[in-house]
Amino acid sequence: MDRRNFSLAALAAALAPTAFADNTVKFILPNATGSGVDAITRSAAPALGKALGASVVVDNQPGAGGVVGLQALARSAPDGNTLSVVSNNVVIFPSVLKSLPFDMPGDFTPIAIVGATPMVLVVNPTKLPVKDAKEFFAALKAKPDGYNFASGGNGTILHLASEMVLDAAGVKAKHIPYKGVGPMVTDLIGGQVDFGTAALPSVHSQIKAGTLRPIGMLTPQRTPAAPEIPTFAEQGLKDFSLDAWFAVIGPKNLPAAQVKKVHDALVAAFNDPAVKETMAKQGNTINISTPEQAQAGFRRELQRFAALVKKVGLEPQ
């Protein structure tokens, strides 16, 4: 290459968009490592990277139940390079927190509700030696406020899930919030807390090892990933069910072309055979919505969870 052509090539490279120089898409997770959302995102990351034609980086930013990570996403440039995988914690926050540094969903762009992950209530078998829902509720009735339960944070779906089980059974227990699912599970195994609700993928190995004992699934039917665990609905809490869905969102004002690109990548990634196999093993149900359905779904779920929070009597913190 002669000097003139080399100079032109160098100039073209200097003027090229930054995206080509650093072709990375960062997924900010407002959840700690070890959570259901974390397991899902990391399992799908290689296929998502291939579909996006970019390197995918998972950036866990837990804190304040997830508010910290969401605030970081809200402040990100709407260029498609920063996204997030979230649980339905994001539509519960407005009902349980007195103030938020953003509007949900106004300061974000819902791209797709991707699917749902099953939740299970587990006990430390040493601290609470019960084998099923009947024995579990009897123990709590025998010692009102004598037991405590863990969650990944105040107002999270895991907190609300346990409160709804207790409310449906007419029993009580003391809530102990943690800064993420990892510390919560560690203390459940260690016996610092008696029971808690978690996404099945985050406690499945502990259930198999016997360090945690499952009492009931919160799904309407048993999950193929753990068919031996009965639901609460079949153990006396008629019609009881609560889903934990997960979605992909971007910052506010994400251009339509970027929304389509990310949505197409999600469809491709979650249809990848390896990802489909992993999702099935984790018990996740994949049913990817359109961006329009996601927008409507977020607003509908805000209202639904506001009613559920009011029903169980959670006071805004």
C-alpha cells in the first residue's frame, strides 16, 4: 500500500463509529450472581453474542433490591450497547418503595418479556424439620412469629412470593431481607434463617444435595425440571400461583432499529438448541413477546402487583 492510500485508510479508521472499534454489548443485571436472572443471562450470553454479532458482557450491579442497576441502565446512552435482563421486581418497586430515582417503565424501553422461571419455597431442614406444606403451616401456626424467612431484598418478587404464601395460609413469620440471592441462600444453608422462596435454578443443586428441602412450587402445575416437588395449589392452597417472569429492557428512547435488532437476537438466541436445553433443565418457560406486548405487559403488571402488595399489607419503605 502506498503512502497516500495508507493515509486514507488510517483516516477512515479514525472516523469509523466507536461501535466497530469496541463491539461489545453490556447487560447490566440489577441482581447478584447466583440469582435466577443471572443464571438465565449467563446461559444465553454466548448465543446472544453470536446473534448480535458482538461480545456480550454480564455486569452484575445489585444494591437496594435492584434499584442501583436500574439507575445505571437509565443513565446509559440509548445506542443498543447497554441493555438489561430484569425480573418482575421492576414492576413491584413502585408499590413498595416510597421514592425511586427513575420512572418505571417511562425511563426504559421494554423490548421483550422473554419467559418465566419457577419459584419454590425451601426450608433449612435442621431449623425447620418439616416435609410438606401441611407440616410447614402447622409449625408456623404453633409458633406465631417464631420463624423467619429470607428474601433477596425488600419488595422483591421473592419477598412478595413468601408473603403471599403466608397470607394464603393465614400464618406469619419475620422477614429478613438480604442484598441478593447468593447471600440469602448461603444463610439459608447455614441456618441463620429458617426458610425462603427462590427461583428454582438458584437452589436446585442444594435441593438435590439435601442442604435445602423443597416445600412447594409456586407454579400452577408441577415443573418438568423438578416433577417430584408438589405445588402449593395441590397441597391445599386452592388456585394459588405466582409467576416470576423475566424481560429484556433498554434505556429510554432506544431507536426502533435497535429494538428490532435486539428482539431478533433474543428470538435467535433462545431458539438455539443448547440454550433451549439449558432453559428446560432450569425449568424456565420461554415465550418471547413483541416489543408492543412488552410495553403493555409492563403497565398491566404494575397494576396487578400494586393490588397484590396491598392485599398482603406490605408498607412502602
